[in-house]
Amino acid sequence: MSEPLLRVQDLAAWYGETQSLQRIDLEVHAGEVVCLLGRNGAGKTTTLRAIMGLLARHRGQVHIGGRSALGLVPEKVARLGVAYCPEERGIFASLSVEENLLLPPVLAPGGLSVDEIYDLFPNLKARRASGGSKLSGGEQQMLAIARILRTGAKLLLLDEPTEGLAPVIVEAIGRTITQLQARGFTILMVEQNFRFASRLADRFYVIDEGCVVESGDRHALANDTARIESLLGV
Ligand code: ATP
């Protein structure tokens, strides 16, 4: 198999004196959708934050496109073609949809144009002049994903894109992720919704107490449900 787009080896990370990641090993190949599963507090968000360069204290290795990335500031990681969509979404309430969309800088060639983004998210086009505070949770999530597509990132780190959303919106986010994969984006996604993850993921990793404790492809996810659910505590 070719060199992975993202390779994380023996990654450990701390918040102050508290060690939150013990040992994370994972790979994401170009074009894949890979899900990180795990109980609350397992270390999924921290894994994405460490990859993005948002944690000060860490050990191990992160390679993005073959280049060593651990220890780089977030802007340098972004310039390697990575974008992060955090759980809290971070939509600016006082800015319009379009102003939010135009906010992140373009850091690498090959990003989508605003028109291409509106083709993917017609509801955002219809609401382009609306204020961020007027958007529903689903629209905010769509906008949070949409605005990282301009940056030129090829690897998207999505933290719980379905959290708190109604089933019909979860379906729409699922279709969006499938469309993004079809357009060549690579996605590493934290997801609590096991059924959602099992429909979309090419592969998955289960994280528990800061360690990867299980991994597999979509067949394992479908066939080993009881075991994986027991690891997730559901
Ligand atoms: P969740 O679904 O609840 O977000 P998670 O798997 O994403 O779970 P993390 O948010 O990565 O878990 O948290 C891993 C551990 O790090 C937890 O014990 C958490 O309490 C701790 N932690 C997370 N953020 C901080 C922080 N800013 N400062 C100190 N400890 C933190």
C-alpha cells in the first residue's frame, strides 16, 4: 500500500501535567473516511487537536504527506493541507453566512471556489446574507464544514459533525461527507453515533483511555458490532 496521507505513531499528549493520550497509532490513506470511536473522555478530540498542532506538550510522531508535523504551529500544519472543524463549530454570530465562509484564509492550491461550495450546500447559498446567529444547528454545522473547503486542505479533521442534530440533518451531513469523499477529500472524523459511523467509514479506530484499543475496516464494524459496542460502553 502507498504511503498514508496521515501517519500517527506512538503519540502521547498532555494538558499541563495531565496525560490525556498514552499511545495513539493510526493511519489515514488518501481518499479514505476514517472514524475515531470511543467513550466520552477517551481522547478522540485530543487526538485531532494534537494532529493539528494545538497542544503544547506531546511525544511521538505525526507525518502528513510524508512530512514530519508534530511540533509545528497550527498554521504550518494547515499549510500541509489539513483543516480542522471543531466540535463547537465556531460560527461567528455577528457575521453573515458568506462572511463566515470567506473568513478562513486560502493556504494551499486546489480549494473549492465559493460557487462550488454553494453547489454542495444549496441551503447555505439561500441563506448567504443571513446572520450566523440566525442559523439552525444543522446549518451551522454545514457552514463549519463548508468554510474549510476553501482553504485548499485535502485532509479534513471533523469533530462530531452530527452532535445534537436531528436525524434528518444527520442524514444530510452523511450525504455531504460521501460527496466530499467522492470529490477526493480525505476525512478523519470523531463520531459518537455508531450507526452513522458504520455507514460512512472505510475504516475505524476505537480509542480508550488515550490508547487505540481496536481497529478495522467497515466489514469488521458491521460484523463485530456487539464487541465494538461493548468497548464504547453503549
Ligand atoms: P468527548 O466525546 O467527551 O469529547 P473525547 O474522546 O473527545 O471525549 P477528549 O476531549 O479528547 O475526549 O478528552 C480526553 C481527556 O482529556 C479527558 O480526560 C478530558 O477530561 C481531558 N481534557 C480534555 N480537554 C482538556 C483541557 N482543555 N484541559 C485539561 N484536560 C482536558
